[in-house]
Amino acid sequence: MADTFTVHLKIWRQDGPDQPGKLVDYTLDKVNEHMSFLEMLDVLNEEIVAEGKEEPIEFDYDCREGICGSCNLVINGQAHGPKDMTCTCQLHMRNFSDGDTIVIEPFRAKAFPVIKDLVVDRSAFDRIIEAGGYVSVKTGSAPDANSIPIDKTVADTAFDYATCIGCGACVAACPNSSASLFTGAKLAHLNRLPQGEPERKKRTVAMVEQMDEEGFGDCSNYAECEAVCPKGISISAIAEMRRNYVKATLAGTEA
Amino acid sequence: MNLDSKVPSGPLEEKWSKHLNDIKLVAPNNKRKHDVIVVGTGLAGGSAAASLAELGYNVKSFCIQDSARRAHSIAAQGGINAAKNYPNDGDTIWRLFYDTIKGGDYRSRESNTYRLAEISNEIIDQAVAQGVPFAREYGGLLANRSFGGAQVSRTFYARGQTGQQLLLGAYQAMMRQVSEGNIEMHTRHEMLDLVVIDGKARGIVTRDLVSGEIQRWMADAVVLASGGYGNAFYLSTNAKNSNVTAAWRCHKRGAAFANPCYVQIHPTCIPVSGDYQSKLTLMSESLRNDGRVWVPKDKDDDRHPNDIPDEERYYYLEEKYPAFGNLVPRDVASRNAKIVCDEGMGVGPTGRAVYLDFRDAIEREGKKAISDKYGNLFEMYENITDDNPYEEPMRIFPAVHYTMGGLWVDYNLQSNIPGLFVAGEANFSDHGANRLGASALMQGLSDGYFIIPYTIGNYIAGTDLDEVSKDHEAFDEAADNAQSQIDKLFEVDGDKSVIEFHRELGQIMWDKVGISRSEEGLKEAISEIQDLREEFWNNVRVPGESSNYNKYLEFAGRVADFLELGELMAKDALHRDESCGCHLRAEHQTEEGEALRNDEEYSYVAAWEFQGVNGELQEELHKEDLEFDFVELKQRSYK
Amino acid sequence: MPSFSDALKSQVGRKILTGVTGVGLIVFIIFHLATNLQVFGDAHAFNEAAHALESMGWLLYILEAGLAVAFLLHAYVGISIWWNRRQARPEGYEKYQSKGGPSHMSWASKSMIFTGIVLLVFLVIHIDTFKFGATEMVTLPGGEQARDLKGLMIDTFQQPLWAFGYTAVMILLGFHLGHGFWSAFTSLTMKHNKYSALIYTVGVIFAVLMAVGFLFIPLYIYFGGGCEAALIQCQ
Ligand SMILES: Cc1cc2nc3c(=O)[nH]c(=O)nc-3n(C[C@H](O)[C@H](O)[C@H](O)COP(=O)(O)OP(=O)(O)OC[C@H]3O[C@@H](n4cnc5c(N)ncnc54)[C@H](O)[C@@H]3O)c2cc1C
Ligand code: HEM
Ligand code: HEM
Ligand code: SF4
Ligand code: F3S
Ligand code: FES
């Protein structure tokens, strides 16, 4: 079993959406390299609860295996921390060393208001999907699954984009707080499949408009979003979104 | 208690279609007038909410997570079964049905299981139409693979993220209904009680997890799709927020809890690394298609696994079960892992692990082929353990994974409380004493897309539903109940953390109500759980306040329920004095260590009725006899 | 479907606009550099070229109007993107760090607004100096009278403040294009995993060529180069 080591933490504490927040210092000396980052925070919370002086630190998580998209910390200025293609919950303490100072902040964007401490409200993403991120098919009305063959490479690429877990790291890391990668990924998934084709234009325009309405920033092609995306989704999705948007606009009134 | 299963008469193949013909319908313009509450947005809840809303009902949907898309179903990796027979390897609906019944060790209802197999094909059609990007062959058609417990390739998959893709399909269908105003979505809401008026489920009470407010919701029917209760074991492959609270509170309101002791333990998980461990990670079962499971023959062999020659390796599954080898069903694989570890052959720092070795597969097919199949799983393993599975065997160990038990339901998926429907892992319905791989997704979606939407209509059309109001005393009582439980939790003000209690409960459950159970152990477990529960209510510390986001408070409520459920699980396991499927009573095994059933005495569903708790949990046992008219009961054998 | 003007106001529309205008401006500066490099040609080459342009009459006005619109739109949208970005994240990070890898975060990309505004200020002064600056008239070999822009340029760049000021601005222009070139391709939806890196590299090379090409002129003249080449009155 590995030796334990010590880390210094600066963690954002904020009581509620309208309250001011600040970074608070903690020192944890029972860190084990096999712990996940969230387990490290669990251990810290247990200490805080045992001491009883302040409330434990709130942060979001559920699956703890990198798939639900709940976890969302900005660690030392990087959304989901230093490791590529990794969610906060899959980041392990072996990526840090004894004596490190680690700054932990929530995802910051106007469209993601802080609920408490490190927990933010990402329902804007749901509303973007609601605007058109689906194929309108009634339950039970589908033809046989093999009736439409799909080129394997098309299906595979659609899958690559469909792996987005909706975590919001792209927004958190984007200097403009743009939701283009998230929106682009869903569009790139559905728009390239024959099932998604009939609603392609309508979907693209509606989702882009919703993204504006939620108060996300524009995309300046920084590609920082791609760098932090735990699923490595390429910003080609964003370019594709623009292409479809232009086509839809030029196509005029037809839906 | 009335446990009428309402199974339609007639031949197995015709029951469901006949039932559909007989079902009462609600006129389209009347559907608008009916509210349906759906608790849970996993595969079962999401698909039910979307389909009900599409039909025209006013749906109110609830989940704990901040988005419907994050329900625990998202984590399912391996795949979903269907009897499409696309690979032309002889699969049929009957065969899928038969495998499921047999896999469940003849402890499920024939009629439900057959219907599941029947509907399976429609699910695939539905998902593909939604744009779920299942794996495809170069010819452009869907690909299939084989999964534990089956000799045909009937599993559809989307790399190692099948659950994610299916859930996103259901979630998107839901969001479409949200945008059309047919679904009112309430995320970060936890159901804390069921409201029963005149014997019918008429609403729920929830806590807004952000503001802490206790709220009341009214409806004509309630669908509970709140998932499984594997987290009673503290460490499991379930997501951290998975819990039994919604189901348990319904149980306390009169819904029977069926077969609570049927817990599936998954053989291929990443072993525990330390006491800070918060959950266990599953490595998809599909790995067993190519990985070979072994331990060193010599207990004290502490060589690096790569240095141990073949003749000194014990490929115990291949030796004991030549026909199925590494692909034996989960319970068999898990039990055997435990046996070799108990015998001291376990590997790794804790001795609680076995090897899953890809050396031969890599030699045979090349690293590229293996990485195409399992790349993301290998990366996940390496990320968690820091070991490279291309170069040395994985270390795996069983972990609690799925619960076959759940609220009792009839053929309509209605519980014994009229108007309370239960779908997905939360009900007990289709898997008997053991669930086959890739069939939970199938069941959740079958319940949600294709069964509940019809059977609810039947209920609503055939029931007099009086006007009720949120001021009804039943609502007052349920809301007070929820609030007073919260107040009580704060009042204890002890000095042991909620997580500490949960961990201790988990340890008792794992040691005594886990892979192998004995009368003695179960009795100990029952009294230890009672003591722990007593201690909990005297010494738990819940920090913070109730009028704010407070994860510890949420967990405290759930642990309190697990502390009761745990006792029921042990009681059920104790009363079931036979072995079947995942339930292995040490007293009842074949010479080969297989579960030895006692069909004479135990061929029934154990449905427990809550009577109260005072130190001890009081439950009354009711039995629904299982009749097998179409299959012959056999001793399961995977030799 | 949105109307064309609504579409242009949307996030994606705005971005297409920066791209289109950005590419337009790139085309302009390529021509502009080509014209300017005529200073190194024979005595009258530059003035002839400039005169040729000025003789285009109404066509030139159209081009100039187009150019003005492109500049203004480009600047307007660029500034509004920057403004939105401030709205979209009212509370910034205490610590922020790029994750590298595929990221295109660089001094160039982060400073688009700064380099852009410098260019805007520069343009005002620049056009005032050259387009509307007082010049003597010279007689071209063909016999026409033309503004002696070459002389004006030499006068101007012999002053250190002008010469080095221009040089500095041209370096910033290089940075603006360093991100801008690649970015415009991506904005105009030409982003392909395979060619992206190539486009980026071409963009950087292009940016360096433009910056060096332009800044060579003031520096060359300042250090006296212009006089020999000009063969006209040099003090
Ligand atoms: C790691 C892993 C891998 C798996 N892989 C496979 C596989 O390959 N194939 C397969 O067939 N099966 C697999 N399973 C099993 C399968 O994923 C689950 O059984 C299935 O997804 C359960 O779906 P569900 O809809 O019933 O519940 P869940 O998906 O668990 O959803 C429960 C929902 O209920 C909500 N909820 C719970 N309690 C409350 C409450 N009190 N108030 C409000 N809302 C509440 C939750 O928020 C959530 O939305 C796997 C399971 C795990 C853990
Ligand atoms: C008039 C003053 C100018 C201002 C205020 C300005 C401002 C900006 C800003 C802020 C951006 C970034 C847009 C974003 O964040 O998405 C940008 C992009 C760009 N600029 Fe400029 N700029 C100016 C002049 C120029 C000039 C003279 C050129 C070329 C010669 C140019 C070429 C580009 C290009 C190619 C882009 C990239 C467009 C894209 O991302 O789509 N700009 N400009
Ligand atoms: C060393 C660098 C430069 C030199 C020597 C130079 C020189 C000139 C001259 C001589 C003119 C007057 C042309 C005429 O009136 O016919 C001119 C015009 C102009 N220049 Fe430059 N220029 C330089 C850099 C730039 C740059 C970098 C830009 C843009 C970002 C620019 C934009 C313009 C514009 C817009 C005009 C007006 C064009 C018109 O209206 O016809 N110049 N420049
Ligand atoms: S695109 Fe990537 S970073 Fe953005 S939400 Fe999806 S998974 Fe997260
Ligand atoms: S980082 Fe932001 S600017 Fe665009 S490319 Fe990504 S959304
Ligand atoms: S907790 Fe689910 S992705 Fe991290």
C-alpha cells in the first residue's frame, strides 16, 4: 500500500447563488495515491463533519466512473483537472505530489449559476436539448432496425459525438463560456444519421438559438473546450454546426 | 394481501397480444385530463415518461440528479439483448425467454419473462429510430456479440457505453415532450413518501434538494422507476445516489416487497484498494469473451503473474465448466472467485482478487483487435489501477451489481396498491433469482416504452378516480412524516458520520448476506443490523441544515432506509431455505458448489408486507406461487 | 427558419461574419502588401500603382466602400464577441490555466481584441496620413500627374516614431493573423481533423510573411534604404 501524503487545498465556498464566495484553505494529510480526487474530498469532508465547525463541502457526483457527467470541478484552473480525457471523478491523486497546493473552483458561467460551494445549475444544457436535440419518433412506430443500413464510418463518427456526457467542462474552460462544443456534439451526432436528417435544419437553428438565449458566449475557435473534454470531442463539431446553420438559413423558410 | 398476478390465460405466445386486445383505452381528449407521476428518469422512467406524454397524459417527472440524463442507467456498459436473430445463429423469442427463465433459476413468472423476450425486438427498432448509434458491421447492418449465459450472439451494443446511448435516446424523447409541454420536469427532487387515498396511489411528497422545501404532487397514477437497492452494501457498482428510499417508503405505505434477498454480484469488478473506497467499478462482462480467469495454483506464489507458467495456473472456470468456460453466468463466476480466494489463492495486496488475462487473446488476434474491442475498458482499468492490462493480467473481484428483488407487481406492472406502477430495476418482475447480462436494459425499456403506457390506460379507464386535493389529510400526513424524519435526523446530533454507518452496514451485508449465506450468518446479520440501526438513531451526526443543498442529509435519509431494508434482505435470505440463482445458502449446494433448489417448497415469490419497526423490523410473508406450464424445471448446469 | 438578419445576429451568424470579413481583410492586405512592395521597384513603380488604383474611378469607390464596411463590421462583431464574453462569465476564475493539447489558446488568440483595437486606431491614423495626407504632385513617365505617395512614405518613415510605431503595429498584425487565419477557416466551417493542423501552420507562416513584409518597409526606409532606391529628393 502506498504511503500517504499531504496536499494543501484552496476550495471555493459559497453559501448560495446570491451570496459572495471565497477560497478557503484546508490541509489534508491522509492522501493516498490510489484515491480518486472525489474520494480525497470525501475524506476531507469526513474530517470537517467530525470537527463540526463548518458545513461539509458540497460538490456534484453520481456514477464516479466518468459517464454520468455530474462531477464538475475546476482544478488548478483546468476543468476536470490536469489529466487528458478524464473526468474529475476519474482523476486520481497519483497525479499530484506531496506538498502540492490545489485550487478547486466551480464551473463558472452566467448560464451555470452556483447553487452551493462547487455545485452549479446546468439545466441550460437540458433546455438546449429540449430545443431540438432529438429525433421525433413515436414509441412503437419505428421500422425494423436493419431497414436502414448505415455506413459503419458514419455510425462510428456519430457515436464519437454521441459520447458527450453533458458535463459542461467545455463551457467552464472556454474563455468565452461558449456552449458550442456541447451543442455541436449533439448536432453532429444526430445530423449525420439518416434518422436525424429530416429535422436537421430545424434542429440546428433551434438549438443554436437556445444556446444564445441561455446567455452562453460566442465561440472564438480557441479549442480549449476540446482540450478539457473528457470524451475528447473535436471542435470539428462546431464547424459542422456552422455549416448546417448556414445551409438552414440559406434554405430559407422550409423547415 | 391480494397477490393476484392477473396473468391472462391462454398460450404463452398469445398472452400479451390478447391482453392488449382486452385492455381498456382512455379516449385521446381525456388523456389530457389525467396526471401521471413518474419517479425516476433512468431507462424505465425515462421511456415511460416519454411514451405516456406522447400518448397525451400530463406527466410529472422527478429525479435526484441535476438532469434526467444522468440517471444511473447511463453507466450500463455491455449491451442489450434482443431476439432479432440478425446473426442467423438460431435465436428465437422462445430461446431468449428460455435462457432468461433458466438463468433466473426458475424463480420468475413465465408470462412476464416471455413478454420481455417478445418485446425485445421492438426496443431495438425504437432505439435505432431515435438515432442510438449501435455498433455496425461494414455492410452497414447492426452488429451483435455474445454475453454471459447465452450461446447465441444476441447482444446489441454501442462500444462500452450502451446504457449511455440508450438512456440518451430516452432522455431526448423526454426532452421533446418537455418542449411540447407534456412533461413537467423536476430534477434535484427526491421522493420521500407516497400518498395513498382510498386505497389508491394519488400522489407523492418530495424534497426539493436545492431549497429543502417539502412539496406535494397529485396524480391519477404513480410510476415508480427509481432503480435498484444494491447500495445497501455500501460498496457496489451502482452510482452513489442510487437508493431504495422511494421504493421503501412505498413499502411502508403497503406495497409488498418481493424477493429482497436476490442480489446479483458481478464477477468482473476492480478490487477494493483502500478504506476510502467510495464505490466499485465494473469492468464489462464482455471482457470474459476474451479474457481467461485464473489464480496461481500455489497459494504462496508471489511471482509476478507473467512469470507464472501455464501449468502452475489454475484456470478454474475452464476446468470446472468446460462447456461454458469463462462465460458461465455471473453468479457462478462470482461464487467461484470467492471460493478460490477463500482457499487462499487470491492475488493482489488484499488477496481478494483473481486474474483476468488477455495474454492469449492478444497473441491470437493481435493487440489492435483487442484494443478495438475493449480499448476504453482497458484505459479505464489503467486509469484506476495504474496497471497496463495489455502487459499484465487485470485483477478483478466480484461486487454487488444488481438487485432482482423489488416491489411486487402483477402482469400489468402494478403493485398491490392500485395506481402504483413499478418499472425497471425497482420492481421484482422478470429476472427471477438471477439476471442475465444485457437484460436489465431490455427490461427497463420494455417496461417503460411498451408495457406501462398501455396498462396505465387500462387502470385509469377502469377506475373511479375522485377529485382529491393537496390539502387532503393523507397529504398532510405524508408531508409531516417526511419533515419529521428530517427533523429527527438533525435532533440526534451524535458524533458518528452517516458514511461510517453506511460502511458498517455494507460490511455486515457483504460478509453475511453476500455471495454465500448461512443460517447462522444471517441470524447474526439480523441482530447486528438491528444494533446498528439503534445506534444510528442515537448517534448519527447530520451536518448543515435542511433548508439548503445538503448531500449529507440526503444520504442520512437513504442510509436510514437501507438500515431497515438490510434487515429484510437478511430475513428473506434466512427464510428461503434453499439455494437458487444468486441466492446461495451454504447449506444447500450440489457437490460442485452449485445452487441446489428446492422447487417443492420454494417455488414462489416471497412478498413481504411491512408491519412496523420497533427495534425489530416486522414483516409478514405472503407467497405468490410460481407455476411453470410451459417450461420444465431443471437443475441448472453450465458444465 | 430565422430571417437572414436574425441569423446574422445569432452566435453562429456573428461568427460567420467575423470569418467572412476576416477573409476579406486578408485578401485586401495581400493586395495592399503587393502594392506597397512596389516601393522597392523602380523610381515610379509605386506611384504608378497607386495612381492606377486612383484612376479606377467609381470602381474604386465601390471597393473602398466594401472595404470600409468589412472593416467596420469586422470591428463591430469582434468587439461585440468580446463584450458578450464578459457578460457570459461575470465572475472569473481565481486561477485559470490552459490544458494544452489540441487547445489553440495562445497569446495571439487571447489578444485578438487588443491587437484588433490597436489595428483600429492604427487605421484611423494610417488613412489620415496616407489617403488624406498632403503630398506633392509628380509627373509619371506616362505624362499623368499623380500624388507622390512614395515621397510621403519616405518623409513619414524617416521619423523614428512613425517608423517604429508602424513596426510595432505590424508585429501585432502578425499576431492577429496568427490566430485569425486558422480561425477564419474554422468559422467558415472548414475544419477537418486531418487538415486542421496544416491550416494552422500555413496561417502562422502567412502571418509572419505579412508582418515581416509590411514592417520591412518602414524599417528599410528609416535606415536610409529608401533614398537610394527612390532616386528622388531625399533629405
Ligand atoms: C456499472 C453497471 C453496468 C451495467 N451494465 C448493464 C448492461 O450492460 N446491460 C444491462 O442490461 N444492464 C446493465 N446494468 C444494469 C442496468 O443498468 C440497470 O439495471 C438499469 O439501468 C436500471 O434502470 P432503471 O431505469 O430501473 O433505474 P435507474 O437508471 O437506476 O434510475 C433510477 C432513477 O430514479 C431516480 N430516483 C431514485 N430514487 C429517487 C427518489 N427517491 N426520488 C426521485 N427520484 C429517484 C434517480 O434519480 C434515477 O433517475 C448495469 C448496471 C451497472 C451498475
Ligand atoms: C479594424 C480593427 C480590427 C478589430 C477591432 C479586430 C478584431 C478582431 C477580433 C476581436 C477578432 C476575434 C473574433 C473572435 O473572438 O471570434 C478578430 C478576428 C479576426 N480578425 Fe480582426 N480585427 C481588426 C482588424 C483585422 C484586420 C485588419 C484583419 C486582417 C487583415 C483581421 C483579420 C481577422 C481574422 C482573419 C480574424 C478571424 C476571424 C474568425 O475567427 O472567424 N482583423 N478580429
Ligand atoms: C508599412 C505598412 C503600410 C504602408 C507603407 C501602407 C501604405 C499605404 C498607402 C501609401 C496608402 C494610400 C493609398 C492611396 O491613397 O491610394 C494606404 C492606404 C490604406 N492602407 Fe496602408 N499601408 C501599410 C499598412 C497597412 C495595413 C497593415 C493596413 C490594414 C490593416 C492598411 C490599410 C490601409 C487602408 C484601409 C488604406 C486605404 C485604402 C483606400 O481607401 O484605398 N495599411 N496604405
Ligand atoms: S462536449 Fe465534452 S466537455 Fe462539453 S459537455 Fe460534452 S463531454 Fe463535457
Ligand atoms: S474553447 Fe470556446 S471559443 Fe470555441 S472552440 Fe471551444 S467553444
Ligand atoms: S461522477 Fe459521473 S462522470 Fe464523474
